[in-house]
Amino acid sequence: MAYETIRYETDKRGVARVTLARTSVHNAMSAKLIAEIRDATNRIAKDGTIRVVVLTGEGESFCAGGDLRWMQENVNATRADRMKAAGEIADMLFELDTLPKPLIGRINGPAYGGGIGLISVCDVAIGVEGARFGLTEVRLGLVPATISPYVVRRIGHANARRVFFSGRLFQADEAKALNLLSEVVTTENLDAAIEEELAALLQAAPGAIAATKRLVDFVERHGPEENRTATLNALADVWETEEGKEGIRTFLEKKVPWWQKGTS
């Protein structure tokens, strides 16, 4: 499928790159961009050859949030249509969050509003020095609605109140302190930092990563008794998988498992 608002590429290692490509509006979200991200995400989820995903922006910005022209259309729409549009954003974030592959955010520049929602569903997010961030919805008389579950989970309740209520802008170092970013690097070192993350992730078994991602989500939402049952079952299950058998066998035989071959 040919996309208009994003670029989609894959390489021989099984790394997919999704690039927001609306540079004239700082990669702001439109209905088309949201639909195309969802399409690419679903393609990636079903493609067994893809092992890791990088999400980034084209040009100087990562994502400026929602396109104000698109927001104006929603203001003038019926409530049912506004709910549908909001549902598309919520579904996009959920699908990215539950993607059974590691999702690395290559945060190449500023991010606001919905752009911070995109960062918050990344498993790892590396940003550049000098980038600014803000959850500025309240300054427009709006609320950070569909992104809030992911942003609150990422930065915590107290921090979310602080940055949500004021709508103030903050720098990359504070974004790291808030746990929004995993690491802050210079623009020149951004790609090297991404490659370092990719190299580590490509050493891990893809099925085990997918299972671990589901496990992290489960234990976060359940109590001790349910978690005990779930984790016992999870461990018993992986010992029966082909990956689990190969991982143990090749370790004992001092050999390389299939998922570590040809990853450099």
C-alpha cells in the first residue's frame, strides 16, 4: 500500500521504520495519518519477518499533536462523528501499545499533545537535546483525553497533574526526568543510539519478547494471586516453546540460536 502521510520501510534484519511525513505541519495528526499508522501497525503485527519497529518523524519535529484544522472539523461535526474520530485515535494508540514487537521511539524533535501520546506507547524513546515538549490541550480549552491512560502510566499520577494542568513547555532533560524519554542524546548521536537499542533487541527471541510484553501488561493490572497463577503458567508455557527449547539447547552447546543469526 502506498501511504500519503507516513513512510514505511523495512530492512533485511526485520526492522520496520514508520516515519510521520507531514513536515509542512510538523507531522501533526490528521484523520488520514491516523488511519495510515493503524494500517501500518496492523501489517507489522501480522508480519512474522518484522522483529522491531522504529517510530520517528520527518524533518525537524516528531509530532505537533492534532492538526488544528482537523480539530476544527470535529468541532463542527456531530457528537457521533466526534466520538468516532476520538475512537480512531484511541484505537491507534491501543494498537501501537499492544504491538507484539518492541517499539522504539526515535524522537527527532519537538512533540506536543498527541505526539506525547505516541511517545508514551513506545517501549523505548530516545530524544534529542534541545527538543521541547508540552501537553498544551488546556491552553486551548481542551483535555488530553485519549492519550491520558498512556501518559499517566508513563510519567505517573503526580507528574501528569503537573504537566497536564499548566500546559507548560519543558525541555528534553525534564522529559527524561519525567520518564517520558529513556535517553537524551545529541542530534548527531541519535541514530547511533537507536542502532544500539536495535542491536540489543535483535539478540532476543521475538516470541519471548511478545510474551513478555503481554506479561508486563498483565501483572501491572492484576493482584498478587492472579499474578502468581499467570506467571507460573507463563514460565511453564515457554519451556514448551520451540524458542525456549532452542535457547536452552544452544546455550548449553555454546551455539547461536536462530534469532541471533544475521542480525548485524
